[in-house]
Amino acid sequence: LGAFVAPVEAQTYPTRSITMIVPFAAGGPTDVVARIVTSHMAQTLGQSIIIENVVGAGGTTATTRAARAANDGYTLITGHMGTHAASVPLYPKLAYHPEKDFEPIALLAGTPILILARKDFPPKDLKEFVTYVKANAEKVNAAHAGVGSVSHVSCELLHSILDIKPVGVPFNGTGPAMNALVAGQVDYMCDQIVNAVPQINAGTIKAYAIATPERNPSLPNVPTTAEAGLPKFQAQAWNAIFAPKGTSPAIVASLNAAAVKALDDETVRKRLLELGSVIPSPAERTPESLAALVKGEIAKWTPVLKPAT
Ligand code: MLT
């Protein structure tokens, strides 16, 4: 008979609210993606999911905290390409390992990278941008969300292609960095599309190019980096849910099912697509597929970022 009885925790979980740590400021891309998906997951799970923004050190402060949290399914983290891949080569003393210290739950969204600038930044297009930043590399600055964040490593890649080292201006997330860009306090940024679409549509910032092979339906007038003359710059980030290592398979399955259901919901999909996100295919939504993504991304970013440290 026992074989037909689900483990007690799977029958009862969750019995109280769940904390979702977001490792960057409220209003930024990770926060926005997490809020869209978890609001639907909370309905499925029958408990609220409380977002806690824990900022600092390019997302690694929050990720360390999540790695050390109880593995009971009540503390989760929405991590990303930075916290769960690029941080490995950039932080030699990283207090967690993305593969060893977490149970992957589900990939939530792919987030293409754009090269953005303050509205009155002189270059008109990407070709002019390249010429301008090369000629003024000591004067221009690039906003980012801390060492190891997506905005930081994306612009590191761009700078390595252009062979320049401009000054970086760190913020606690690209939410506040975007505010500074809109206010004209910083020059440019390599940011995830989710943060950029509302501002580009409002005309408060400039978008030079999107670093993906195809244009994005949410921004049909923004050229790809290949179209705009810089085909080597290709970058797409991702956001995903992780639980501390040792979280039971039953809880992992229950959280994954809730995330998958959210990604199938029409309202959730519409909101993610309006902001330019790429919704993972069913095959990309499994914990196994996320584990493979993390492994592949660490392998991809390590040689790119190691020499810079
Ligand atoms: C954020 O939510 O602020 C971003 O994901 C930060 C980044 O990694 O660039």
C-alpha cells in the first residue's frame, strides 16, 4: 500500500507562504520576470509567494543566502546567467557553487540583451556608437548591476570585442541603473530586454541594437547587432528558479509543475512576450534541462571572463 501513498510533504506542501529571493533591486528585469511568473504559481500552489529583493555584489549576496537557506521549499531564488554562471569565474571566493548548492526548478524566460544609451548620447546608430566609444573610451561610462551581473558581463563581452575598457558604474540592479540612464546620469548600458521595452517605447532612452540573431517582435524597429554592423556581439540572458540543494524531489516536482503551468497561462505569456522575453519550450522547462543550461553557461563564460579578473 505504501507504494501508492505520496510522501507526506508532497501532499501538504506548501502549508505557508514561500519566500522568493530576487538578487537585484525591485523593478529590474529579474524582479519583473519573477513577479509575473510567481503570481500565477501562487494560485496553483495555494499559498502566497513573497518576493524579497536582496541586493549586493552582483547578485551573489542574495544567492549565497539562498544556498544557505533551509531546503524545505519555503525559500527559493530567481537566479540568472550572472548569479548561476558568470559569477563562477568572476568571484574566486564565491561562497556557493551554482551546480553543487542548488536544485534547479525551472527556466522562466530568455532575455535578449540590447545596447542602450541615454537619449542625448551623441551616436545616432551602432556604427557611430562603436566609433564614439572607441575614441572616447576614457570619458564614457557604462552602467551595470554589479560585477557578475548580466549587464556587467554583457558589456564586458562588448568591450572585449571593441578592445576598450570604459569606466563601469555599478548599481544594485538595472532597475535603478535604468533610472540613471533615463535621467542622463550615465552614458550607456547592456541590459535585458524586459527592462528596456517600456523605456524605448516611451522614447526616454536610445536602443542601438539587439544582440540576438533575429529582431524581437516587441521591438520590431530595433536592428540586430548583425544588421547594425557588429555581428560578433551576441548575448541573451535567462532567469530561472532554484531551490537550496537537498530540497526533496517531491517539492521540486511540485514547484516545477507550478512554473510550467504559469508559462502555459495566456496572461503570463502575454506579459512576458510584451516585454520581449523568450518563453522556454516545454523541453526547456525541466529541472534537468536547467541543470544542463547552468553547466553549459559556466563552461561558456569561464574562458570569456577569466582573463578580465
Ligand atoms: C536586474 O534584475 O537588475 C538584473 O537582472 C541585473 C543584471 O544582472 O544586469
